[in-house]
Amino acid sequence: MRTKPDRIISILLLVFAGIYLALSFQLPAFPYATIDSDVLPKGLGFLLIILAVVLFFQAKDDTEEDRKRRYVKKEDVIILLSVLGALLVYIFLLEPIGFLLSTILFLLVIPFVLGFKKKLTTVLVAFLFSSIMYYSFNYLLNITLPQGILPF
């Protein structure tokens, strides 16, 4: 009897959720916080465990149509890997050049990779979204984002 793909995925998700929960229980507690920093990660970890168990028990046999649907074209794989690469570069550049510049660069590159044609819209969204988020976090919420090479 072949193992159902949904069951394999659910077991992998359970392992991931276990590691994720173990790490979330290591987050430091803050004495005067009503809702501590570990609430969301722990909640997401337990939710992932519940959903993985549901997936395990709802697994169905693989049909020929399911196998065909899982096939991914080479072009799509290249796009996915390009987005992953851009995301890793974004993470790497976040501290050195700051949130504002790295987010603008990321939001300029991703639509290009995905084939979005409207350049003006892309530029406006990249600059406006990044600026609004930076201003909101730094000046309205008093949450400091990485400044990087910019003086503000």
C-alpha cells in the first residue's frame, strides 16, 4: 500500500511545528506586558499542529488527476526560485541598508520577476508603501525599524 502524499506532508508539518513550538517557548518573557511576545508564535505553532493532524486524517488516495495537477512547469520553478532569492537578498540587506531602501528595492524587483508590466504603478507602490510603513512604525507606533545608511 502506497503512502498518501497528504500524510507525508502532514508528518513534515508536525515535525516543523514541533521545532517551531520548541523555539517559541524559548522566547523571553517581559514582566509588564499584558500580551507577551510569545503569544502569537505559540498560537501559530499549536494551530499548525491541529491543522496537520486534520490533514493526516483527511488524506485521500492519489488519483491520476491529482498527480497531473502537482506537475510544475520549469518556468514556474525558475520564478519561484527567483522570488526566494530576492527574499533572501532582502533579508540579508535589511540591516545594512535599512528597512526603507531594502523594501523599496524588493518591491521594485518582485513585480519585474512576476511579469507585471505597469512600471509607474510598481514604482509608486514601492515608494509609497515603504514610506508609509516606515513612518507608521517609527513615528506613530514608536517601533524602530532598521535605519541602515539613511540619516532618518
